[in-house]
Amino acid sequence: IMERSALAERLESLGQLAGGVAHDFNNLLAINLNYLDFVLEQTSDPDARQDLTRARASAERARELTRQLLLFARQEPGDGDVIDLDSVIEDARALLGRTIGGHVELITRPSPQPLAIRADWGRMEQILLNLVINARDAMPDGGTVIIEAAPVELDDDPDRLPPLPAGSYAQLQVSDTGTGMTPEVAARIFEPFFTTKAKQHGTGLGLATVYAIVTESGGDISVTSEPQVGTTFRILLPTVTAGTAPPDDAATQASGSAG
Ligand code: ADP
């Protein structure tokens, strides 16, 4: 079990390393794939074609891994726009429509009141996609995923974990009726490259990315899971109210800090 600060440090250095390497790697793999495609077109021998197709599949797999690394490396703490959490959920739901198999039901429960958060739309969507796809993977025989948004007020409770300041938060929960996890697995899921999936399916970067996005947005994520029952991820993100939003007026723009 890693300490939170150790995990944050490891994520940061990994992000730097990944950013440096993944970009060049991705380009080299693209060239590799082009050549493989070219040779495949010229080849009619079935055995050779099969070998080439395998080579192609592994190059594709490597490209997917570098793509994930690039996404992971790009987690700069951005200001982000003020966005409505329920709108992101609806958008993600539409995107997921094709990915979620017919045997998995996806239910969304919007917040009873609008939840304005300061976050990047694409990254919020990435969080939802990662969580829902993991949930789907945990339900090979079918089941239900519920995405739920709700407002939460945190008070000053020194014993409470995670250590978030008191205030108004948007709570985003993603629960499934899947395989669940043992406590040993649950303790490690946010570590980069930790995966229990077969090599060709898992990168172990999905939840590390989710963790990085959430903590850099001033929020926190926790998980509760029970084997054979299911898993719930709970994310808290600070909500933005009119009074606390940074000024977006002409004076700010004149000073050159906006835009
Ligand atoms: P990957 O999906 O590539 O394995 P992640 O970081 O997204 O990487 O997940 C790490 C591990 O956490 C998974 O391999 C799986 O063991 C576990 N996990 C994540 N989400 C769930 C879930 N909803 N139910 C059960 N196990 C999960």
C-alpha cells in the first residue's frame, strides 16, 4: 500500500517520463504500422499474411499503450472551464452507448440541483469512460452500472479521510454489480501499471489517470468494493459558486492573465 504523497510523487515522475518517451514512440509505431500495412497489401501467401497480421496487432497494442501514456502525461493542473457535471454525464452516456454491451445496463441519476465544477470537459469525460469501461469489464455476465451525481457539504472533521477542506462538493459515484475486488487489489488500483487484466487488455493506467485528474482538480476519490457483489467509486470535486469564481472582467484581461 503506497502512501498518498509517495503515490503523488510517483505519478508526477512517471508523467514526466511518459511525456518524453511516449510521443516519439508513438510516431515510430505509426511508421512501423504503415510499413506493415504496405507489406500486407503486397502479400498473398496466407502464412505470411497471418504473421504480418500478428505483428500488426502487437504494434497496434503498443500504440494504444503509448496513447494512454500520452493522455496520462498531459495532466497539467489547468484552470479548466466552469462546467455542469450532469451535462458531462449525459455526454459520456451518449459516447458509451456503443461501447457498453447489450448485457450491461447503464443508468444515470442526475443531481437534484445543478453542479458547477471547474474542470476540463475532456478530462471529466475521460474519468467517466475509464470508470464505466472498468465496470463493464468487471461484469462479463452482465449487470448494472449506475452513474450518480449529487451535492455534498463537507464540514470541518479532522478525522475524515480524504483530507479535503470544508465546503461544497459535487459527488460523482459510479457503481457496478460486478466481480468486486479483494482488499489487496483495492489498495493498489490507483498505482500506475497495476492491472489484473490480461496483458492485451489492461494497461493499468486508467485509474492512475483518474486519480491524477481528480486530485489535481482539488478533489479526491475513494473506492468501496466487495467481491462478488460490486464496486463503487466515489469522487468529490469542489463546486464553483458565483461568489468564489475568479473575476473574468476587463481588468483581468488587461493584466494579461486571462484568456
Ligand atoms: P486496467 O483497466 O488497464 O487494468 P485500471 O487502472 O483502470 O487499469 O484498473 C486497475 C485494476 O483495478 C483493474 O485491472 C482491476 O483489477 C481493478 N478494477 C478497476 N475497476 C474495477 C471494477 N469496477 N471492478 C472490479 N475491479 C476493478
